[in-house]
Amino acid sequence: MAASILIDVAGPREAAWVADLVLRSRAFGAVVVDGRGMDLILTRRLQLAAEGGAGLALVDRAAREVDALSAAGTRWMVRPAPSPALAPTPRPRSAVHLLRRKGLRPAPGCADGPWTVELDRATGALDLVPGVADRPGAATREGRRPRLSFTTM
């Protein structure tokens, strides 16, 4: 069972301070923080806390801040994607695009997206949609579609 704590803070400095404490405590595997208005110094602080505490910091920023400086190792753009209208129980979809990776060169034949994923509400997992997952080379050894192991909060 995943535990979540929601903390309301006054601004970017307080958000970074709380996230830093949680990451360094090792009590949680990940922190999701509102990163609106965070500068390079605050994001570097989160990067160091995540490395030191062996946690993951997911900093959510507004699309208008896409060009703001950040110490993040990767930067992703996540947008809503349409679900099939005829599906009996539509699952929420998102288009995910890798914008930047620090220190990594693209692997041969590996695209940076966009990928379309959908939420399996029963398990909390994100699945690649069949059109993307069924391309040659996309299946796992067991022959199943690739699955991302995120837990919803």
C-alpha cells in the first residue's frame, strides 16, 4: 500500500525545503512537488537531496516554464491525450515526450517520444497504448506490452 502526505506551502522556497526534508528522510521513495517559480538553485537542492536520500523528485512545472533553468537530469512534457470514444470503460491517456536528458546520448533507434500511455485504475500502472506497444521490438520477453511501474496517489 502506498502512503501519501499532502503538504500545503506558501511558495517555491518552502516547497523545496519540505521536499528536501522528505527526500533526505528516506521515509518515502518519491516526492511530487509543485515546482512553479523554482529557480536553478532550488532545483539543484532537490537534485542533491534525491541523490543523497536515494529518492525520486518529480517537479511539476507549468508549460510556460519549459525554458526555465533546472538541475533536473531529465525533463518531460506530459499532456492529456484523447481516449477512444467507443471504449466501454475509457482509461485516461497522456502523451509523454522526453525533452532533455543530461549527460546521455540518444540510443540508436530510440525515439524521445511522444509516447501515449493510459492509466489502469485497477492496478495504478501506466500502460503503453497498443498502437505504440505493438511495434516490432516493443514487446517484453514474456510477450506482454511494456508497463511502467508508477503508483498513483
